[in-house]
Amino acid sequence: MTMTSDQRVWTGLMLVFPVSFLISLPWLKEQPQAVVHLFGGIAATGTVVSSFILAVLKDQNLDEWHRGAARFSNQWGWLAGGGLVAILQGIPAFRHLVSSTTSSIAENAGASDQQILFAFLLGFMVVILAQMLCIVLLNHGWRVWMSREAS
């Protein structure tokens, strides 16, 4: 499938936000916490919104066969991805990669590897819990919407 010009624009925007955040890390290290949080929030929001819009645009061009594949991959991909991160936490090389990458970005010699890995694990758990909450709420909303009486 080829991409339309709208899809190219939203794909570009989806990539510009996180790349600009990563490029600006040296500058952000010197800024107050409020600026870092604001810039990070803008980058995250822009990425999520543009990816949602891109997903809607792509979905409009899909036939039932491709929609079935998308449903299957989305349903099981979230579960497999979350499980993969949990499994990777048990591999020492992965834990070292997380710890060393975080230490180099934060330039915080005071944090131990255990503290960094614990924070990473807590962040991962929050993401999984947020996914679960969204799945439950969207499932309930879909059922209510589809069960309503035609007017």
C-alpha cells in the first residue's frame, strides 16, 4: 500500500516530536524541571495525537482482510510486547543496558543500578496498568454504544 500525502505528513509529525526531544536533551539538562516536563509533554502529546490520526487515515484505506489482520496484531501485539519487556527484565545484559543508558542520559552518579532498574520497572508497570484500564474502558464503551437502541 502506498501512502497518501496526508499520511506522509502525519508520519513525519509523529517522528519529528520524539526526535526533537532527543536532539534537545543536552539543552534540556540545563533547563528547569518545568521546561523539561513541558517540552516532554508537548513531544509525547504530539506523537500520540499524530499517531492516532495516522491510524485513522490508514484504517480508512483497509479492506476487511487487512482490518482482520490489524485487529489480530493489535490484540495480541500489546500482550506479547508487554510480556517481552517483562522477560527482558530477567536478562542481565538488558538490565545493564537500561541502567547504563539511563545513567548516561541523566548524568546522575548518585543513582544506583538498583534504583534505576526499579524506576524502569515501575514505569513499565504503569504502562501495562494504563493499557489494561484503557482496554477495559474501551471495551465497556463499545458494548454500551453497540447495545443502544436505534433512534
